[in-house]
Amino acid sequence: MAFTLYAATIPSYLQILSSVERLVGKAEAYCAANNLLPDALIDARLAPDMQPFAYQVKSTAVHSIGAIEGVRRGSFSPDIAPPPASFDALRNRVAETIASLKGMDPDEVESFIGRDMRFTFGDNHIDFLAEDFLLSFSQPNFYFHATTAYDILRMKGLEIGKHDFNGRVRKKL
């Protein structure tokens, strides 16, 4: 069996997004158990110059289904809209992303190979082939933001471990 662009992207997005969805639930439960306002985690940052937890969660959607949609259009720009401001809204953003990715047609993803793709940020741009954009730009960003969301929760005292990040791995049947 040939290794495909679909296999290199969609299943991993789904695996980690399912973990991110569970992390949002664990963050909400932690706030409730510790009498914390939701903003104590939603607005938490690893460092003052880094984006908060809510932005990190939003960015996992941006760099998965948002990247796919960008490839469809032939251009991608960062989503500068404010991130969801509640646990329910974060959970909904991730759930919608998962549903959209589950609906992806593998043949459509394969049809992206060789397409021109442009990343635009303000007056700057970078030209890519679609597969290079997905694998060398958006996928690393996706993992960065998922990891940062996890790290913020660890820093804030949640008892989570690597299995909470990795989620359900795809084992040989």
C-alpha cells in the first residue's frame, strides 16, 4: 500500500484533536474542582509573550481543517479572530473540526498534490506546493499548538500525562 497525503495528515489530526477535546474537558473539570474561574485556564499562557490556552486550542483547528480549506482555495492566512472564550465554545470548535475532517474524501486530499498554494500574512507571502504547505508548515504548527495547550495545563497543575496528549494510537490489528 502506498503512503498517501491523506494518511500523512488526516488520521494524525483526528488523533490529536480528540486528545485536545479531552484536554478541554479536563481543564473545565479542574476549574470546577478547584473553584477557579474558567479564565484561569482559558487565558493562561506559558510566557507573557505567548498566546493563551484558548488560542492554542483554536490554532489546532486552524492548522488542520483550516489548512485543508486553504489548500482548496489555494491560499491560507492566519486566523486573527479572537479565540473562543468558554470551554463550551472551545469544545464546539474542536468537535466541528473533527466532524469536518472525518468527512474528508481521501481522493480529494490526494488531488491536492502538486497544486500551488500561497501563505499570506499582511504584505508578506510564501509560495508552496500544497503537500509541502501541509507537511512542512501547517502540520508542525498544528503539533506546536496542541503541545503548547497541553503544556499550559501541566504548568497550571493538571494531573495529565503523555497518554493524554497522544490519545488513541493506531495499532496493528
